[in-house]
Amino acid sequence: MPGQRKRKRRQEAARRQLAARDAVGAGRWDVVFETRDEAEWQAYMRRLRAGEMRDALPGDESVLRIDVLCGRLVQPTTYRLSAFVADPAGGRDAGDSE
């Protein structure tokens, strides 16, 4: 198939980039928004997609993570939006000195 090798290389590069970003010590996930009210969650996401809140979040959507923590009888369902924050030290601990 024409273009298949190129597409596979592009997909593999994207996978490597995500793996490097999610590596231990590369950064952390900060909670941007969290609620237990589904209507509030949907309204927030609607405003986010409409572009009303672009200043509050990073420009790249690949650094966003949506978690839906399913509740049971004891705990209600929780909706959470997190953003990845890269470690300013470049993945190295502050105590490391080489």
C-alpha cells in the first residue's frame, strides 16, 4: 500500500513521544477541574470546546486527560480534567548533580 510505511513511522514517532512524556520523572498531572455534578461537567466541557476558556489551559490538547471515576453505592461518580505539566528540570531530580 502506498504511504503505509510513512504512516507507520509517524505513528511510532507519536507513540515514542507520548512514552517519553509519560516517563517517570518527566512531569506530573495537575487537576484543572473536578466535579461530581454531570451537568456542571458538561457545561464546563462545552465552554472549553467553544474556545471560551483557552487562557486557562495549555494550547495543545494532547496534554489534557479526562478521567471519569465511576462511583458505586458509597461514592458518587467524579469527573476530572487534568493537564500534564512538564518537569522544569527536564526529568531529573533536584538532588541529582552530575
